[in-house]
Amino acid sequence: MWKSSIGKDNLPMLFVGIGFTLICTLTLIHPPIFLNFLNNKIYDIVLMSVHSKKTSGIPVVIDIDEQSLLQYGQWPWPRYRVALLLERLKSLGVSAVGIDILFAEPDHTSPSVLKHALKVDLNLDIGFTNIPDALRDNDKVFANTLSKGPFITAYKFVFEGKLKQDDRCLLHPLKVAIIDADDNAGQTYHEPKGVLCNLQALSEATAASGFFNANADRDGILRRVPLVMLWQGRYYPNLALATYLYAIGINQVIIKRNRLGLESIHAGDITIPVDSAGNMLVHFRGGHKTFPFYSAADVMSGKISRNALEGKIVLLGTSAAGLLDVHSTPFDQYYPGIETHATVIDTLLMKDFISQPGWTPGAEFLLVLVIGLVSTALFTYLRVLMSIPILISVSLALWFGTQRLMVTNGYYFSPLMPFLTLSNIFVILTIIRFRKEESRRHFLHSAFSKYVSGTVVDELVRNPQRLTLQGEERIVSILFCDIRDFTSISEMMTPTDVATLLKEYFTPMTRIIRNNSGTLDKFIGDAVMSFWNAPVDVDNHEACAVSAALEMLSELKRLNVGFKKSFGSELRIGIGLHSGVAMVGNMGSHDLFNYTIIGDNVNLTSRIESLTKTYGLSLLVSNTIQKKLHVQTNKHWKFVEIDRVRVKGKQQPVTLYTIYSVEQLNEYEKEITLFNEALNLYYALDFIEAEALFSALLAEYRQAILYDLYKKRCDFFMVHSPEQTWDRVFTHEIK
């Protein structure tokens, strides 16, 4: 089977095989157009070979077809008739109706519009009698219907040409929480130049809307649709996504981004895989009319029973000649756009997504490299008759492996480049085998040296596969910091100014955390979460956390000087600190995760931070921190007890403290002493004396919210005496 020795005749074959392998791997980085074309065709064949016609049974299409136009007249219908159709659908118990029709112009069949047109065009004064005022404007009738039902309207983003933007366009943006995987997270590539929208009155009447853009690939086949688009700084949903979210009652999604762009969209309990531009591969179930189609005429005439539509998600569109929005798909040359929306919704319901995860380029690169190198060695040293079975076996394994991966995991892994590498190496090396060029021995040796040094690339490819979900319990110090009343501040600013303000605020704050040996966990809107003593041990991590908190408060004073000048506002923050056991590690799914901490103590810290607003203080720490640091740091900081509480959802009481530096202690020493005296009287149930002291504090000193809170408690307890078993712990009923 094997030749007895390498021989100088084999060296050129190795050189060419390895060189061709490297070319194939480099081609993966910037594939030419014809390879993308072939890849798309192979994807179509794989999808058609493994697809199932099984659907969720929820999406249905209401079709304004030829029968409907024959029975009720040509399109466009008067809007009161469309309103009647929607009212009928609502009465049949549908859960949502996505309307894949654009109503950009006023209804010219309205009596009031007709009267005006006849006056302008023919100078005729014509009156309409016995028509209620409510029915004189079809658009108002239509808007009234839209406002009372589960209806989602559509619009279209424009990417080419110059479109005069109508300021009256009212779109419904997604309520989005964005998670950036790193500091260089990218944006979606969908940047429209304008939008074609519905009449303002119609848009205002609906609770949700979505765009119906769907662009085919270069070969004219529709394989993916954009689920979200970025427009004027906000994300907007596809019509199918907007209809799905409305139907299941979800009003917020989470978008995760990485350095390339978008990565996934989380809606309720599902994670929708998308590419960097926000596109989702459409899992087509088959050709036209895979989903139930009902004629709008049959709905209007009452021929469709409630059982047929109750609880269904309806897509309303048209298949009439001249009005049909069609696309070519892998299954059908003429596939209605309205059915594409139904397919997307069905995929969201079935959760059987098709995706190309972020690891597929690396895996494809590695497979091409391995197949190229191994096949080069095998085809070089094996006889041709022994090489052919290997060629056939590996080709079949690539094909059936691709099918299996799509069926079991919903992943599409293209076998094109591995197959082209394998087959071309076989052909090339078979030709070279017969030429036996002695003069290429030197080049073969050089190519083999390049092959050995390729282990660096192998390691880079293998590294992501070594990331696994893991965790450990550690004692950590946890910090939550939130900007007070940021919503009110941001309402008075443009999105650009908000982003600039947060950047200028977050940059020094995160630097302080890192300089004090902390680990930045995440940004939660305008909040910061961080922890100490993980992933590496930090000596005296409680003190590091306290130092960071005090430095952040000090830094904010300096920042506010600039914020006042630049933005006309100053920021106030609340910081909560606690220490305890938490689970630390990579948390999330097998595909998407980040290094973070979870546990009861994390939740408690968040509650403590929230209470800073209740007490009117900038910093609150738990008794766990106080016990650890009170003795060893007494010369640097002063812990002042604020309250003994049970936070919402917890039974174990926590004593809360605030902290003063030595400099602050000298300034507020008299106030602190008086507060401690009042608090001791409160704990001793001497509410009369305590109330007098708190009133004096309230009248003379700065912490008005804190002193007023205790004054009101004393007033209450003077009327309603606490039970003798009262443990002096106040239970908070809000988060």
C-alpha cells in the first residue's frame, strides 16, 4: 500500500498539496463571488434534502386574492372595508394580525375627499346625505379599528436614492437592552436613508409596527431576512418579529453584539441567531401555500369558522395579479412575501432556527487545513486506486455530516471548500504523480517547513473550543452603582449627548474600579456592576471595594463641574456594597456566556444599592463589610450605622452603614454624633426624644431625606406602639 520511501519524486507533490491547502484556507478569509454563489446553491440543496413540512399550525395567511377582488371590487379597497375585514378577524379570536400592506396615501374614496375633489376638478358642489359624520372619512374609520385590536402595521425602509423624509412618520421602535461582548462591539450594517410609512393617524392608532424589507442574495434567491434595523439611533423590528412579540406579549428584547456587529436577539425564552447585520436565515418549510391560506372574501362573508382562526397569528396580504409581492426561494420560484413573514413567525414559535454560529468560519478553516494536509500526505504516498475510495468516503462524510448537523443542531456548515480542497488536491497530485518533476525537490522541502510552522494557526482555531461553562464558589465583595433619575436627565438630551455623557462618566469610574483591583462585570443601562477577589485573589478585597466607592464619589464631584457646563446637568449616584459567597465563572448557555457572578449575595447588593435612594445617601454598605473593616481601618474611615432592615424578598436582617473619610468626619462630626444619639433612642423605643432629635437634625443639617424618614417612623410609633417582640428591624416592601 505504502511506497517504501519518500523519494525525491514525492516532494513536489507535497509542496503543491500544502500550497494549495494554504490557498484554500486563505480563500476562506475573502471568498470570491463565484464561491459564495456555489455556497448558496449547496445550502439550498441541503435545506431541501432535510427540511420538514411540519409547522406549528399557528401562522395563517388571509389573502386578498382574485376572488376577493371579484366579489368586493378592485384594489385598493375603501379603508372602511379593510376595517370591516379586521373587525371580522378580531371577532374570530385571532391573537395578532400583521398587515403586510402600506397605507401611505389618504383614502380617495372617502366621501369628504370625493366631495373636495369634485369641487376642485369640476366645480361641483355635491352633498352626501344620510351618512353619519363618523363614516365621512374612511381613514378615521380605519384608524379607529386599528386602535381597538391586535393589529400590527407595516412600513418600508429605503436604502437607495434620496427620499424626502416625512417628519410625521411614526414608527414603533423595539424596547431593547443591548449587551456588548466587548468594548469594540459593532453596529448593524442596515442603515436606511429613509422610510415609506403609513399615514400618521394610522400609525398612531396601532400599538406596534414593523418593516417588510426582504432582499434576495446576488443570485436572486431569498434566504435570509433582516429581523432588526438601526434607524436614527434606535432598533426597529421586522413585521414578522413585531407580530410575534405582540402575539406572545413580549415588549422588550435583548440584543447581543460583538466586534463584528449583531450576534443574537433574545425574546422571552428564545435566542434568535442572526448574522452581524441582523439577518436571520429563513427556515422554509416548502413551497407556496405551506401555510393555510384563507380568502379575505370568505372571511368577510362568514364562511370561515371561529375554530379555524381562534388563537392564530394572522398575516394579511394579497396574492392578486399585479399586487403580489413575490420572491424566489430555494423551494419555489414564486413565493409570496406574506408567506415569508409566516415562515419567520413559525420558526420563532418552533425554535428550529438555522444559523451559522461564530465558530463555523474557524471550524471550516481548520477542516480545510486538516483535509488538505492529510489528503496531501495520503494521495502522495498511496496509489491512485487506493486514493479513490478515500476521496469518495470523505466526500460522502462531508455531505451527510452537513445534513446531520443541520437536522440535529440547526447549524449550517458548508462542505464546499473542504470538498473542493479534497477533490482538487486529488486531481492535482494525480497529475503531478505522473510528471515526476525531480527539479522541485527543494521547493517541496520549503513547503514542508511551512507546514510545521502552521501549528500557531491551529492553536488559534482550537482556543474557542476550550471555552466551557464552569464556575466556583468564592467570597467576593460586590459593588452596584446606579445614576439617580437618569431617565429624567436623558429625556432632556439627544441620544448622542446621552451616549457622550455616559462615556465620560463610565470611563473614569471603571478606571477607579480597575485601579483598586476590581473586576468590571457589566454595564446595566446607566448602572455599573463590579466585584473583587475573582478571577484572582485580592488581599483585603473589602477595603479595596470601599476605597473604590469613596473614590468614585469624589471623582463624581469633579466630573459634575464639566457635566454642568457641557450638558447642563449634574449626576447623582447611589452605591451599594456587600461581601459574601457567590458563584463565579462563565455563566450562560453553551453558545453564549460571559464571566460574571450570581447568587443571593449579588441580589442583596442590588437591593442595598436601591435603598440609597430611600435614605437619601450616596453610599450604603452591609454589616459584613463593616465587621471586616471596622477594626483594621478605623483610622481611615468612619462607619455610621443607618438602619437595620430586611430587604424585599429576604428574611435575614442586614445592618446598613454609610462611610465617612477622615476629612469628612472632621466636617460632619457634630451631625454624626447627634444622629447616633437619636438612633440609639429610636432603638431604645424612646420615640418622643428620638423624634425631637431627628426634627432638630432635619432643621439644621443636610441629610433631609434620612432624618425625615426617621421622624415619620417615630411619629408613627408614638401612635402605634411596636410589639414587645419587635427586633428593631424595618422590613422594606419595595426593591
